[in-house]
Amino acid sequence: MTYVELHARSAFSFLEGASLPEEMAAACAAIDMPAMALIDCNGVYGAPRFHLAAEKTKIRSHFGADVLCETEFGPVRVPLLVTNQVGYQNLCRLISRMKLRVPRKSEGITTYDELAQFATGLVCLTGEDQGPLAVALANGGFTAAHRTLEQLAFTFGRNNLFVELQRHHRREQEARNQAAVSLARSLGLPLLATNGVRYVQPAARQVLDVFTCLRNHRTLATAGRLLSRNNECCLKSGAEMARLFADLPEAIANTTELSARLEFKLTELGYQFPPYPVPDGDDMNSFLRKRTADGEIARYSQRDAAFRERAHKQIARELALIEKLGLAGYFLIVWDIVRFCRDNGILVQGRGSAANSAVCYSLGITAVDPVGMELLFERFLSEERGEWPDIDLDLPSGEQRERAIQYVYERYGKLGAAMTANVITYRGRSAAREVGKVLGFDAETLNRLSPLVNSWEYKDESDTMERHFNDAGCDTSHPRIRKFLQLCMALQDLPRHLGQHSGGLVVCQGRLDSVVPLEPASMPDRVVVQWDKEDCADMKIVKVDLLGLGMMAVLEDTISVIHDQHRENVDLAQLPADDPSVYAVLQKADTIGMFQIESRAQMSCLPRLRPVRFYDLVVQVAIIRPGPIVGQMVNPFLERRLGREDITYPHPSLEPVLKRTLGVPLFQEQLLRVAMIAANFSGGEAEELRRAMGFKRSEKRMREIEVKLRRGMQENGISPEAQEQIIQSITSFALYGFPESHAASFALLAYASAWLKCHYLGAFTASLLNNQPMGFYHPATIVKDAQRHGLRVRPIDVLRSDWKCTLEPDNGQFALRIGMRYARGMRQEAAEALVAARAMRPFASIDELARRVSELRKTELVTLGEIGALNALGGASVHRRDALWQVERAVHGTGPLLREIPDEHDASPLSRMTAEERLVADFSGTGMTVGPHPMRYHREQMNRMGISPANQLPHLPNGKLVRAAGSVIVRQRPGTAKGFVFLSLEDETGIANAIIHPDLYQKNRVTLVSERFLIVEGVLQNLDNVISVKAHRILPLHITQAETTSHDFH
Amino acid sequence: MFACLFVPDFRVEAFVCLEPELRLQSVAVLEGKPPLSRIIAMNDRARDAALELGMTRMQAQLRAPEAVLRMRSPEQEATAHASLLDCGHAFSPRVEDTALDHIVIDASGLDRLLGDLSQVAQQIAQRGTSLGLQTNVALASNPDAAIYAAHGFPGITVIPTGAETERLGTLPIENLFPPPETLETLYRWGVRTFAQLAALPEVALSQRLGQEGLQLQKLARGTFARTLVPAEAPLTFQESMELEYPIDLLEPLAFVLARLLEHICARLESRSLATNALHLWLQLEDMDRGSSIFERDLQLPVPMLNPKLFLQLLHLDLKSHPPSAPIGKVRLTADAVRPRFAQGGLFLPVAPEAERLELTLARAKGVVSEERVGVAKVLDTHRPDPFRMERFEVTAPTDKAPVAKQSGRVVKRIFRPPVSVVVLVSNGCPVRLQPHRDVLACSGPWHSSGEWWSDQAWQHEEWDVAVREKEEVALYRIYRDMTKGRWFIAASYD
């Protein structure tokens, strides 16, 4: 007998289900169940994922929700199933209403009256243990249950109420079933068998038990009967269910009947993008044309006639397609946001595939000219694809981005715009902590165990969690530890709770709450949808991503500092193009702090690529991706670039497409064009090809497309060898390639950051330090790099420093003054109070400072004293310990008897800090030092040990045995490097790079991971001016107690 | 003068003093719940073998397979500490029980008995060695200077009066054990040794660290004078009696016990105290096996002071747990506690008198065994028949007694322990309970399982069955223990 499971709960019921929707759909298909209904608690969180998975596995997906409802016997869970679009919209609005009237993280509850209000299109089941029938029976007996069923039948209609029966081999449940059957018979209501599925496999009951404990803040040992009685809530086949309900065959038969009635598909959301309000006499299309035309003049009027003509044609083509697809409103809305930002001095730039559009460029949404760069519009928008374009806007992270988001809210209202959600899942440490708690481990054990869950990016075969536990001295053969490990693994990637995505905004015409349920966000008056941004995209809901980009904030701040200090105006759009001084720096890979080109991998590529023009930078940004290394594309490109390899093309017809990248495809657009030219694909088909090869690749689809590709190439007379080469490059590359447009947008920012660093080092460094954390390096490294480039950096000083880092005049130049934000433990309000008090009158002594700035806490004063920020307050000879001596008196609150007694001596009896003590204080108090690098103090000793300074390495011959040493500033073990570890060691002269073989790493793991300073001995590799030491031996170097930090990419 | 006797690596010494052969081996002491126990102390040999504090047992075994690893033993530490005190008392009645690993002795006048100060120190150290403890001994003009010197300098140290500041000056500041905040401040000031702290100007120091700072400074200078707090012998209420000839009957023993109890109770009463626990210690004289020890503990629900009652309770207890051989020596100890002050409410029902209740419970225990007397407490678990016996205690009645819900369900009589049974199964259903009890009807299976996270995991398949027994129909709850594959009758239904 066919059976359909109509009451399944996924892990998106947050701690009340233990399997992912995808697992449920796959399991359903595996047992030949034709359909399944996902009923999660108070939401449709898992619906899009279930819908997509069901489509893939060719089962029908039904949707609904278990809605919490207040009754005379207390709260009950009413399972509701959606029959049609009206029902879905009603369910969404019901849940939204329930959620939005209570604060965030409260559950919210509905009432029977509200159920009645939104009952149309919904089918009600009588529920399980916490359902209305069970609760009424338990509290009011048969009569109350009868009354409840009458009420539900009245609310939903007799045809839309099913008496639900479940058989989990539990006595009390069966007793309830008997009552339910008798009630159903007396009221003439249909019976419905369900299994109340909460996990796919019986073994997952353990995960559900762990979740139950987490929900109830108990341990497994104390949870008692809150835990499941058995593991029967798994997915059961039709045959099993038929056997269980052999005495009630109609309960099984009704499942298929009801399933047939549930016609709603998640593709019928009824979502509409809002129209943009236009002036009288215009429609959205004409208004967009006008705005584009205005932009076209501004953008292209300086170019020659032929170029203008080409641009005009492209714009016309794009506008025609936009009109045809009815997308004018979308472009206008994004334009409107960009206009708001510009009017309010907020730096904004579109990224991603939108940069392929000349319309976007004309509207000022993007900053890259797609006509000049011959970018491919189809990558952005195509008729065949039938989906909304995706425009991401980069904004300075922080307050400015917040203003832009607020603007969208104001404009579209609470029910018209919402943030997309961010599903927080259990990952290594979080899973370990929670499982440990539930197993009853004490805090100390938890602290010991949870960090053991390794997260280095690369994991070799020996890198198992078990091995890490053994290394830490935990016996993995112990049953409790084994269970801990097993549960940690089982919890991985299961949803934990719903967060808020940082920038994804969904806008809708009319009521967004009838498309997807809304919930309160953590910020007041904000709402968040129940789906994350991938789900929204899958459901074709248009979103605008307002992304915070640290570098945008740096650029904005730099421009503002230049304006304030240098009295110069810098316009990012008007930066001198192809400035040779910038490229000279790039060729030397001297790029610390620069956007996208500062990483170790980028630095090792720059001297070989030797960029000389903007397009080289576009290539540079795109080239360091995990894929091209795998796809064997970088080396051929660089070899050709260095003239060591001939430039060839798979087919002469592809020369125009691949010429710019020396015959090697590097960008997604090239791949599309290759398919278009070589195999006569249309733009849309080519984009389809890219998607087929993308992350979610399906073997079948790839094979279909390959056949089509080969057929097209055959028709164009391309030789079989060339065909093979083309297919090879497409399949190996499509997964990781960067869109050229996106690379170009990022390259603009990279160029801007490089130009500003070259010409306004002080302003750039100050802004970079003010926007930390961001980028690849710690502030200590940024400061040392700036100092090596000639910038004078001054320490924190209470008489001069602001909260942020600032510039101050210094012999006709500018020196950088570190801001108080770098004093560890310093609060912004205290620093600002200090600055305000100082502005009125400078402080004459530490006593006075403590007295006048009451906001300053003792710990803050002590830190300021320790790092030397108070030295200026006590006269010329005051040292840090003097200051600390005075701080202690100032804050100790001496009684009236001693207050007036002056110190016996003017100076403190304490001795001056040694250089080492100052270093330790600097690093512990500010995380950096503006004084000499720790290695500087030991150079003579280093020389005696035969250690070469970093700046000497480029002058040594390739293959020479060398010793390099320094503080470890970066440790990397990239997933693509087969277990190799890359170290960057900093000394007072610069940075030396070392490559550690996996075997050497295994032997010296503890030293490599835990030591702050290292000596690396090995062979110098100097290839194409890329310098590194291939390590043979690693030794710890103990020269200071200073707590230097490294950026470890685990 | 004062002498400080300090045992370095005390937790290790607690083992070594009883097993001297360990002195030649690497020894480390661990603490914490296995398997996550960590090293908390070790001897020098273990340090030489590269063991480190905080290592787990597994790490230690990997690093030094030959090392002896022991779990911390508070009992052995207490014994070692007692030896330390004994050592002190051998020289002076005025011994301060300062800490677990060190004591201070008032050594005034010892020089007249034992020779000069260094000879005094040597003799104290020798005494420690004879008790199996390796100690540092320091003599100084005040207790604290002696303590710091014993901690800071190995072997024997004698500090002449007036030389304290100079002698202690090299010691690290942490040896003063200042509060963490003060220590942090001193570190920040660059003060690392006693001498540096001693050199700071007093008024300025008191302005910054207050009286606490000044006291620390005096300690660092070795000039802090305080009165020794001699350890008082703990107040024990213990009586013992060595019998002229062994007795093997309870009656004569009762006579002995009555005397001891009366004596103890009189002592307790004189100090306005009572007892809530009696410990009986008997030395048994077995002709064949020699002497052995027999002990019984009697826990009382409330503090009492009634020798007759105590005798009755002990008598009942010994009746149900008789000693196995004649008794040669009797020792009785009472834990002293404050007597019970309680007054019942005027309108509350009268609770049974504690003494009589205890007697009744003791009699009941004698009849049905100890573990069957008390209050059954139902446990919160799916495990069938979950309860635990807890000690019966009279609790103050609450205003609202829980009202049992009326229920029309059948009554279940549980077999404890469950009765093993052979069950014939057909098509997954039980059809016969051997021997010859055919199943007329059955309901089930009811599945339950739990405690999957521990080694107590269980899994049952339950059935309710109606079987023909002779001419009647009986209803049983039977279950199959899935982990053992065996059937049991859990209960019958009325």
C-alpha cells in the first residue's frame, strides 16, 4: 500500500529534529515514497532546501508547520499542511504575526481565533504528544477531546481536519490512539497515519536526545523522561507503516489521498519585486532609459566616436533585454540606493557580475567600464536563464553601511524589506562544547577538549580528530571520549539557530510576510526572513546585498585624512591611471595592506607576473584562486608571460577571446565566449554551461553539455585534439574561475589601495589601523612595514593620541600617532572623555588626569602607564615605572591623613624598564611596538649564528644553504598545498618566507604551531625574484617574552 | 627562635615516605577524573625525565614509561602531615600547624638542650628523615622568616637575628604569596625579589598598597613579628578498652560498650555537645589467623546524647553484623556536634520521636536487611520500575500535601527482581510462557531503551499478555532484554 509521510520534522525545527531536509528527501526516494510533507516547528525554515532536494530526487514535496497555539489546557502544537498558494500565504502570515509580536528569541504563540482567521487553504492534523487532541485528552478527558475536535472542525472545516495516529510502540500513545479512533468515528472525521518523523535513521535518536538536553539545559544523565523512549521516530517505509496500521488501513490510504490534495509547490510563492515610483509621464522603462542616458554621457563623453557608438549600442541592447524581462524596477531600486550613498558621502561600488553591464556602469552602480574591457553581458543577465540578476554593493563596513540599510528599510517599510537569515550550524568547536556539556563534562574538561577539534584547512590522513585527542593525552579508547567524538561528528553541519545575514536585503511589493515568515531581528524594528540568502536566490526572491568591505572603509577614511591633514582632495574615480611608481612597488611584491594582493600567495606571484598596467592587476587579482593551481592554468600563463613558452591557441577562432590572457583562459567570461565561438552556444546557454560545471555539478548534466559542446565544435571544424584541449580547460577551470568583471571591480580597489599607500603612506596606514581587524596581517606587521617605508610612528601618548590613529606634523612631513584604541582594555568612552578633557586644558600630572577624567578605570590608567602613554605627563625624565608608581598613588584613594604628604622623593624608587621589559609591555599592552623590532636587539647574536636578515636573502644565490629567523607573523596550511606549511618570518629588515614539507611539519608540529620566534634552516629558492627558504630544520628561538602574535590560517 | 620544617614536593613525599624504594624513581602525582587526570606534583627525577605539570597520564607514560604515576591520595597526605606534626611535637609543645607541607616550631631554649642553632636544625631534619620525610629546615628569629627561608633554600638554613633582610633578599617575590593583584602590581614595578620590595620607601608604599603593602614589606625584610599559633590537639571523644581476655558473646560486650558510652556521653554533655555518628572499632583475636580489625559506623539522623539508646542501636547492629572472632580490644569514637534545638509547631501533627524512630528502623533493618528499609524514591527515567531506597527521615510537613490523582487503571504488582521466563514466540508475538502457559491474548510490543551514552545502556521489548493459569486467566507484563536476549516477567496485573 502506498504511504506518504505527512508529518516529518527536520533539523530546521532547531533542536527538535536531527536530520537535514536533503537527507530526508534522499531517504524518502530511497524507499520509493512518492511524497513527503515537511512540518517544522513554527516556521518553514527548511522548505527551500527540502523543495530543491525533492525536485532532485523526484519526489513531491509538501509543506506546513507545527504552530504553537494557546488553548484552555495550555500551549499545544497544531500541525498545519498547505494545500494551495492561499494556504501558504496564510501560514506565512500567521507565523509572522505570532513571531513579530514578541521579542527576538521568544517563541511566540498564536490563538484559535487567529487560526480561524488564517485557516483557508490549510489542513489541520490533530498532532502528536503536544498536539491539541493529546493535550485535551490528558487534561480534560474524552469530553474535552470531543470539544477540541469540534472546535478544530469548525475552524478548518470537516474536510480539512484529520485525526492523526502514530505508532511508536508506546503504551500511552496507543491508549490515545484508541480514544482518537473512537472520537473520529463518532464525529465522522478521517484518520491519518503518520510517523512523526524526527530523523531518518534510528541511530540519529542519540543526536535528538543531545538536542533535547540542549533545549532544556540538562545533561543526558539528568534529562530523565525528557529524552526519547525509543528510536521509532525514524522514517519508515510504506510496507512497515501498513504493517503497523494493519487494523486501520484507511489511515494509510488517507495519506495518499491527502497528499494528492496538497497541490502547493514552493515555486508558486506569489513573490513580486516592488515597482520603483517614477515621476508623472514616465514609466519605469522610460525613466531608466533617461537615467542611463544621463550616465552614458558622464561616463563615455570623453571617449572617441567609435567607442561611444559601441557603448551606445551595448547600452541599447542591455536596456532592450531589461525591458523585455521587466527588470527596470530592480535596476532603478539599486540605482536609488547608490544615489542615496553618493548624496550622503558613502563610498559605494558594485561588485560581481553586475560589472559586466554597461547600464550598471552608466547608472554609477559599478566602476568598471565593461565596454572598454570587452566584458560579457550574458554573464550578468540572459534571457534563457530566467532568473533575477544579482547585484552586490560594497560599502564601507560599519556605520556607513548601516545608514544605507536603514534607508532601504525606511523606503520599503517593515513588511516590504527584511534581512536574509544566516543559518548558524554546529561546527567543530561549538559542537564539541555542546556535546561535552550534555555528557556532563566539567568546565575544565570542556576547556581542554573543545580546542582539540582541529580546523587547519588542510587535513592529511593522520589529521583525524582521534589523533588530536591522543596528542593531547586523551585516551580515545575510553568509552566516554569515544561517545564524545562520535556525537561531535554527528552534530557537524546541523542547524543550531537562525542568525541575521550581514548585508542581504530582500524587498517585495506588498506583503513580504505572505511570501516567507518574518521574525524580529536583533536590532530594534528590524525583521529577518526565515531563509538564508542561498534559499532566497533558489526561490527567485530578489535580494540586494549591501556588503561591508573593510577596504572601502579604509579608502573612505584615507581620503578624509588626506583632506584634513594634507588639505588635498583625492577622487578615487580620478586617480592617475597606470602610475609607474605603483607598479614598481607591485612588481617587488611590496604589498602589505593592499587590497586582495597582500597575501603570501599573491606576493609570490607578483614578481613573476610583473604587472605594468591595470589589466595585469585584474589578472593578478583573479589568478590566485584554489582552482587554477589545480587546473594547471597559472603556470602556463606565467611561463608565457615570462616568454618561456610560446603563446598558442586551441583554435585560431579563439584568439580574440584568449589573446589578452596569452591563450590561457583565466576568467569565466572567456569560458563563456569560448563555448559561444567554438560550439555556437548562445550567451544564455554558455552561462548554463558555467553553472553546470560549477559547485553543484551534476555528472549527467555535464555529460549532456559536453556532447553539445563537441557537436558544436565538430560543426565548426575544430580538430579532435583541440576539442579535447578546450573541454579540458573548460571542465577543470569552470569550478574556480573568477568572473573578469568581479576581478576588475576588485582590481580597482586594489589599485586605489596601492596608489594611496604609495603616495599617502601615513594616511593610508592610519586608516588601515583604524579599521582592524581586516586583511592578512596583524597591526604589528602593518606598523613595522610602514616604518620600513619611512613612516615615523609614534606611540600612544595621552597628551596627543585620539581614540583612533591620527597623523601629526613632523618636520614638514606627517608622523603617525597610534590611537588609544590600541591600548588593550581601553574603552572608547573613557578615551573620548580623556580627549575632551584634554581639549579644555592639558593635564599637568597623572594625579590631575585621574582626577579630571573620572571615566578612566584603574586598569586603563595602569595600561597607559605600562605602555609609556603617561610618560609625557611627568617631565622629561619620567619613565614608564615612574608613571606606574604615580598611577598607583593616584588611584589608590589615599586617606585624608596621607593625601597631603608628598612623595619622599620626586622620582620613584623604581628602576627604569629594560628594553626587553618595554617590549613585553608594548606587546601585552598594545599588541605591537613602535620601537625597534625584537630581532633588532639580537642582531649581533644572529650574525654570530649565521642567520641572514630578511632583506639580504634576495641577494644570495639560488640553492645556497641559509638560516633565516624572525617572529612568525603568518602560518598557513592551504587546502590546495598537499600538506605543505607556509611560514612568514618577520625581522627588523623585512619578511622572509619559508616552505615546510609535510614530513618536517609532522616532526616539528608543536614547535611550528606554538613557538613565536623560529629559526628556519634550509635551501634558498630564488626563482623569478620570488624568495623562499625550503626548510630542512626548524628550531625555536627564545629571544623575548614579548607576546607577538601570528595570523594563522587553520 | 623559630624553626620551619618544610617538605618540598609534599604530595609526592606523601607516597615516598611510606614506600622509600620510590625515592630512586621518577614519581608523579595525578589529580582529576580519569581519563583526564593530570600531573599536579612530581619529584626531581621525574622533572629530569622531562615530565611536566599538567601532562595527562597518557602523555606522561609516553614521555617517561618508567615513571611511577600515582593518583593523589588525601589519606596518605594526611598521614604524612601527621608525621610532620609528630616530628614538631618531638621538639616542642608549641608547634604551629601552618600548612599541609610545612609547620613552625617554637625553638626557644632548644639550643640549651641540643647545642648551637645549626645542631638544633640538624636534629630536627634528622628526625624528619627518620619519619621518612625529606625536609628543608630553617631557623630564624620569627616564624615567617623561618617559613620563607625553608621554602627558598634547600637543606638547613640558620639566619642569625638581624640578618633576615639580607639573607632573604635574594628570594623571588612570588615566595611571599601576595594576592594576585598585588603581585601583578609589584611585577609592573619591576620588583622581583624580597630585597627590592624591602628597599621601597615605607610611606610611599603605604600610599600605594596600604597596610597590606607594608605588611608584605615587613615580611620581605624578615622583620614581621607575629605570635605563633600553636596547634591544638583536636577535640576527640574516643574511649577504648583493652580486655584482659577476649570475649565472644554480645552480652559481655554490651557491658563494656555501656561503660564506654556513658563515659563519652558524660564528656560530650560537659561540653554541651551531642553526637550524630558513632564509630566502633574492635580488635578481633582469632586463634588461627591472628588479630584483625572489625569496624562499624552508626549514623544518626539527628544529634543525640542518650547512652542507653546508643547501646541498643549498637547491640542491634552487632546482632545483624556479628564480629567473626573474639574481641580483644574495643574503641569507640563519637563525632561531636552541636545538640539539636528544635521546637515543633503547636498545630502541626506530632512526628515520632527521633530516638524511638531510629530504634524502630534499626529493628526493622535487623529483620529485613539494611537495604530494604527506607523510602522508595521514584527516578525520572524511562527504565522500567525505576526507584531507589533512601534513608527515612522525618521532614517538616508542608502546607500542601500532593493529592494523588484518581485513576481507574489496573493495579500492577512488580516482581523484584523480575522473574526469568522462557517464552515461545511466533510471528514476533509471544505465544507461550513455559511451562504450559499459553498466551490467550497479547498487546505490544512496547519498545523502550535508554542510557545509550553509558555502559548502562538497556533496551527492552515489552508485552502485556493474558495467559491461562490452571483454570484462571492471569495478566502479566513480560519483557525481553534485547541486550541479553532473555525474557522476564516484570509484573502481574490485578
